[in-house]
Amino acid sequence: MGYCTPVCSLVRGRTVGGSSDCGKNTNQVGGTANALPVLKPATSAITSSARSSFHSTPYHLTKRGPEIGNQLDFALAQIFSIDTVLHTYRHWTVAIMTRDIKELAKEWLELDQDKSTNDEIFDLLAHGKTEELEQRLRHRIAFGTAGLRGPMQAGFACMNSLTVIQASQGLAAYLLKTEHDVKKRGVVIGRDARYNSEKFAKLTAAAFVAKGIKVWWYETPSHTPLVPFGVRELGAVAGVMITASHNPARDNGYKVYWSNGCQIIPPHDSGIAAAIEENLKPVTWDTSVVDDGDLLVEGSLDLVRDQYYRAILCAAQPEDSNITMSPDLRFVYTPMHGVGLRAMTQCVAKLGMSSQMVVVEAQAHPDPDFPTVKFPNPEEKGALDLAIETADHSSIRLILASDPDADRLAVAEKVDDRWHIFTGNQLGVLLGSYLVDRYPSSQPREKLAMLASTVSSRMLAALAKKEGFKFTETLTGFKWLGNVARDLTAEGFDVVFAFEEALGYMIPQTVHDKDSISAAAIFLTATSQWSAQGLTPYGKLQQLYEYLGYFEDANTYLISPSPAVTTSVFTAIRALGSPYPSTIGPRKIVRWRDLTLGYDSKSEDHVPDLPVDVTSQMITCELDDGAVFTVRGSGTEPKIKLYIECQGRSSEDAKKGANEILGSLLGEWFKPEETGLTLA
């Protein structure tokens, strides 16, 4: 395939390209000008709703700019086969889009004053790397409910100084438009210890100061939960945390919290994204407002840190609880090359356990290269190897681990001669059960509330049914868990806990987001209390299984070649039955909830009980034997995630059922050998 993309411009005194075709509107694919692949419908019938979706797409494209890719994928895949969509995306879109790449490059070079990233784009232009320029410049890095996250390199599609400034200017403009006393209340800004985090944080601060907005500045790298805590403690209008959490070393991110201390949810995400588009030209690159001091920048770590640890202690050991920590409880802790050590050290000091913690020295201090792990994610296989080695050497039977920004918590316990690494679901129900057990008998149990996301275990819901407290399910992510928890509090409920299976645990008394430090404080207190009953965490878990039944999962994911393939696969799944497939393997589907199309077989009007999002794929099924599974497209990675949970009379029985469902899903729905999906 060949295509002509002449580049001839003078940018910042440098001439790029010299083609004699400069100025011609040329678009050649396969040697033929304007010869684009012809789209032909798949052999299967095209439904009227599919045609409607396709023909309505231009409207969506004009009204919902940031969602253009997903809307187009959805519309195309409703009508055309996987092969056709793949062919179209590989040839047709590239042919159309490469015509003006030189203009995007020129815009970048004019806007970007960071020499390193400016030179990156210039070099790509000089060497005619059109495909690479397309990947980096054609689409803007999406601002969603998680803010920004991506690789640190030049281009509008990546994390770099320019896109951070643009995001900050857009956020500042949106806050000034929608909130009150913004300049006085200010914005909390924190960062982790990744490459460029300090630079990005300072550029963020400079953008807010340029708008006359006060900045509450965290002077040193801090763990993520300290930002939402600071937002509430200082009465700030918003918070920004520069972090990519447990992503690979090359990534960074820009996480936004609203004035309620929660991650942003719609419509704020789309409102901020629109404001970014209206504020693309940098107002300032001057970070001296932080370095040299400015009346609008106030160092604030000391203003919030002590209050944070007091809040943790109150959550772990409420007044009049008479809790005594076991002096025999020893554990190994690893911050996994991140920023968690200082916070965990302060936490255990508050609990009176400083001498009982052994740190994995090779992973103790921040290192943006994460040299001892393949991925700095405690969920990944092998991530706890050094911690296990340290524990074995010290004859310790308990391990706690944080991810690099210390908002996720992993736990492992040595059971007999093997290490059991608790799943997020198992740790979630352990924490929940402890908080139920200690809930004051003088308080009405029906006002106690806990939450979990829809992809997490139903075991906490089973506990709620047995114990008589309120359980609420939310969409995936702590943006929903935190905001829904605040709604429940406003309704008069006492919300004490929320969790998600991906090692995230929220203690609302401290912060309305996942927090490994406050979760660790609760877990260590619980472990100490269980030890007085002759139980370890693993022993307590077995006790809960006896009480509630055995719950086992078979969670995994498939890597998808493209968003178009993901959408086509889900479209094919929906076409397996009308109005939805009735079986999966030998099991009957007794409830079908589709949060993409907005259909729920359980409700009388078939309207789902959770928010619908046409730009993301998500289907949940409940089966006749009590099993449940959710399949969804990831919003941040090229993955289709599968969450499968089965109940049984034994662990083996439940695990066998979960694996059978996984096999049925792969064989009947996802068909990797046909679709090009790759099983993890």
C-alpha cells in the first residue's frame, strides 16, 4: 500500500520536506488516487435498529466529539462483518486521514515549547514517518471519567507537557464556568514519583495560577488518596493527581477529583473535554510560580497529612472500641517501587505496630523504572515474588503490598507450606464481614450500607441478605462507588465500605476513593481481632464460605486487535438470540442486562437498574444455577474482560462451574480462532 503525504512547510525556522507535489490534494491508496475500499454488508440480516444506528452516526459525531471513534465503530459493526470492518479501518480511514497530517504536525510544532517533544515530532516529519505521526497526532488523548492516561511521548494522543497544559486550562475554564468561589477555594495538586510527574504537576499549577486560581501544592511525591482527602479537608473545588497508578513505566496520567472528593462522573467528563477543546493554546509555560513562590501557591502537605492519619485511626479503631493490637502480628510490606512506604509507616505507627512491619528493601523506595517487576501491579503473576522471599527469610506468614500510587492493596498469607494470594473479591468480603461484625448493636442494622461494583463478587450481597444491611451495586470504577456512597449518605445510610475486585477498597470515613493505606489499617486491625479467636485471615475466609456458600471466579481477559473487532464480536453475541441468547453451554440465562443497548430482562419495562453507555460494551448474565458473569470492553486497554463467578457446595465445585462457564463463553461467544481475539 502506498499513499502520498507531501510535507512542505516552514516551522520555527526549519524547512521540512521538499516534494514537488507540495500543495496538491493527493490521496493514493494502492497506486490509485481516491480508490477507497467499498463497504459491503455482511450476509446476515441488517436490522432496522442497526440501520438507524448507522444513519444517525453523523449526528453523534457532531454532538459528541470525544466519542467519535466508539460511535463509528458501533455503527459500522452493527452492519458489516468483522473482516470488512478490519479492512475498512486499515485502508479507508488511513487514506482519508493522512491528507492533512502535515497541518497537525505544524500545529504541534507551533504550540509545543518542550524541546524534547517538539524535536520528536520534527524528526518524525523530517524522516517521513507518516504512520507514526498519524498515531500520535490524529486523535486527542481522550479525557474521560478517569481523566487522562497514556504513554509519555510527543503528540496530541499522548501524555506530555502540552496535553497536560491543555487539560489544565480546560479544567480551569470549566470550573470557573460551573462552580462558585473557584479562585478562592482552589485546586489540590499532587503527584507520584514517575518520570515527568513533577514537571506535569508544576505545569498544571502554572495553568491554574494563570487563571487566578489558588493552588494547594503537595511539595513531595504522595500517594493518590491524599489528593481527594485534601480536597475535602481544605474545601477545594477540585483536585488533580499526576499518576498512572500501576501502569507500565512509560505511562503517566492526569486524574481529576471533584469538590465532593470523588472522581468525576458524567456530565463533568464531557464538559471538561469540551472546555479543553476551547482552550488549546497554552497561556503559560512558566513553572517559576511553584519553584520561586507565588501568593496563589501554598504548600499544603503538612495541612492535611496529620488529619489523614487521624482519620485512618478513627476508622480502624473507633472511640470506645477498646481494640488492642496483637503484639505477635508481624507482616512484610512492599510499596512496589512506589510512594506508599512513608504513608504505610505513618499508618502502622498510629496503630502501634511500627516494630512489627518488615519492608522489602529492594522495592522500598520510589523508582520510576520498577526494575524488579515485569509490571508494577500486585495483581500480576510474580509481582509478589520478592515479598514472598523476604517473608520466608524472616519466618513471617503475612504480606501486604501496595501498587505504586498506593491506592490498591494486595494481601497474601502462608497457609501450611504454600502462599495463598487473596483475590480482590476474597479480601473485599473479609473486610466487609469485619466491619459488619464490629458495627454497634445500638445502631439500626438496616441503615448500615456497603457497595461493590457489578464486576465484583456477589458474596458481599449474600452477606447483606443474611445480616440485614443494605447492599448496593454500581457500575465499574470508584468514580461510581464514591459518588453513589455519597448519595446513600445523603439518604440517611451509614456507608462504611465499598470494594471492587481489582484490589480496590474504600473506607468512606477516610476518603471516597480506593485507598490501600486505610484499607490496610482496617485489615491489620481485623487480623489482630481474628487472631484472638484463633483465626487467620484465610481461616476467617473458610468460616465465611461455610456461612454463605463457596464463591469462586474464573476472571480473565481477551486482547482485541481493534475497537471495531470488539464491537463486532459483541454485535454477533447479541444476534445469537431474540431478544437475547437463552443459554450459555448447558446453563439457562435467567437475566440479561445489556448496559450498551439499555435492556434488562428482569425489569418490567426492561430498563436497566444501572446507567447505560452506548459507547462501551457491557453485558451481565445471571444463570439458573446462581452463577453470574459480566463481559465488557475495557475503556483504557485493548481488552475484553470476563468476570465469572459461580457458587457451589465446595470450593472445588464452585471453581469447576466457573471454569465450565469460561469454556462455554470462549467456544460459543468469543471464538478466538475466528475473531482474532487472543486469550490472556
